[in-house]
Amino acid sequence: MLPDCCYDYRYEAPIAKIFTTCDVCGESIFVGDSYYKIENLSICNDCINSFKEIAEEV
């Protein structure tokens, strides 16, 4: 007998492994994620983008 729902056929994705945490926001950085290592700090992409500014003439 076939299942009633197509989701019954799906496989479970492997559980992501935490590599480290962002020193700014505290969110997890998972294996395979890109992040910034500045001196002794690990900074996620979201936080590094929050520091970004555009130089403007005053």
C-alpha cells in the first residue's frame, strides 16, 4: 500500500554539526558555513555585514 502523503517518502537530512559560535551575536556557526576569523574572534556573516559602512563625504 502506498502512503497518503509524499512526505512519507523523504529521507532525513543529517544533523548539522556546530563548529563554533559567533562572538558578537552568540548564534551557532555550523560546519561548512563561512565566517570571519579576526584575531581571536569568530564572526558570522550577518554580524560582519552589520559593521559595514559606506564612506561618504561630509
